[in-house]
Amino acid sequence: MTVARPTGDELVEMLAALANPIRLRIIATLAGGRDYVSHLAREIGISRPLLHMHLQRLEAAGLVLGSLELSEDGKAMKYFEVTDFDLHLTASELARAASTLTSPDPRKGPPRKEQT
Amino acid sequence: MTVARPTGDELVEMLAALANPIRLRIIATLAGGRDYVSHLAREIGISRPLLHMHLQRLEAAGLVLGSLELSEDGKAMKYFEVTDFDLHLTASELARAASTLTSPDPRKGPPRKEQT
DNA sequence: GTCATGTGTAAGAAAAAGCTGACATATGAA
DNA sequence: TTCATATGTCAGCTTTTTCTTACACATGAC
């Protein structure tokens, strides 16, 4: 698998990327075979710039992979495909990932003051 | 397991709930044993209202469960614990989930017009 | 050249999420 | 009563995310 035990930060990025209906549809569509941006946009029914943004998000998380290719008639086509990620989410697995989080651990910052 | 094959909507909600460092820490902490709100807030190092919001989000997604109990000295304590969720995320599993999404399928709305 | 296709990107509006501070209620103990 | 604990919730600010519109460039076909 591409990433079986991501760090806490990687995991958050992957989960955030997947937690969106449109991006879920993109993954679902690409799971049926690779496709290029403009066609995929028509397929899913969203604007190309919007799809572009979502693909960026998915690629940054390592869930899809894009490759620029030249078609026979010389046009630049960017094909995307899903990577073979495999995430197993349980409480203990999340606890393991959380231990590697680099995000600001509030206990190390200035003390919280709660109204008494 | 609590929810092994959630619908697309449920999955999006669960993923969104998990895609946050603080909520990941909450899950991790609760994975070590149940705890009540005020103590958990001190443990993690965030304000109680903020924790309250995050717990709401997690509980709505079915990832934690809260139960109001009375301590020996009569105080109302809300204890939270993690549910035994088990999510398996692969492209094909996501494709299955995506097929049950109820969110606006753009292809059924008014046609997109892209600059030609 | 013009048209249709493909690509990328930037600006700004609109919507959602995140967070704080303050308020409210309740209990037992001193 | 006053203090310290517990709970819940609301208003409003800040930040992030989402989305559209508009621009840019390139290619082959006509």
C-alpha cells in the first residue's frame, strides 16, 4: 500500500481531503479508471477550476496522482488516477497517529485560564 | 463494530470529525479510558467550551458517546468514551460509499456553463 | 486567422469552521 | 452565604474552506 501508517499530520490531511462529497465522487469516478481534468469535470458536473482545486487537495494528500501527457493530436492532457491507499481507522490506531501530531499541543503553550 | 459500512453521508461526517488535530487528541485521550468534560479539557489543555464543541461534533458522528452521571458528592459529570468504530478506507470502498451520497449531485441540477 | 480543445492560475465573494469570553444553572463543602 | 466544582449555551470575531468568474497560454482542425 502507498501509505499504511501515516503520521498524525499526514492522516489529518488525508481525512480532510476525503471529508467532502465532491472529492468522494472524484475518487469514486477515478476508481473506475483514469481520466483527464476537463473530461472528469464534465463527468462529475462541476466547473473545471473547481475540480482543479479539489484534485490539488487530493494529490497533496497522496490520494490521487496526476501525470501530464501529450495526446496524439498534440494537446496536453493531465490524467489523474487513484493511488492504492489503504487506511484502517480505529481508536487505537488514531491514538498512535495522534502521538505524532506536530500541531500546537496546547499543554506546551501559555496556560489556559478558565473562569472559576 | 459500531458502523462498518456507513453511508456516504455518514462517512463524510465521520471523516470530517476525525480530520482535526484537537479531535484526534480527544479520541487518543479517550482511547486510554473514559473521562468527564472538565477534566478532559484540562488534560488536553483547551477551554471547556471549545472541548464541548468538539465533543459534540465527535458524538454526532458516532465516534464518541457521552453519558451524564452523578458523582458520589452529587455533581453532574458527563463522561465520554470512544465507540468501537472500525473504518476501512480504500478507493473501492469509498466508491461504494460515494454511490449513496445524498448531497447535491451537480449532474442533476442546472447545467454548468463553462467558457468555451 | 478563428474556433474548439486542452492546460494553469488568480481575485474575490460566500459559506463554514474554529475559537474566545461571558452568561446561565446546579451541587456539596466550608 | 460564599466558594469551588460540575454542567450547558450563546454572541461575535477570526480563520479557513468553498466556489465562481475571469484571465492567461498552448495545440490541431477548419
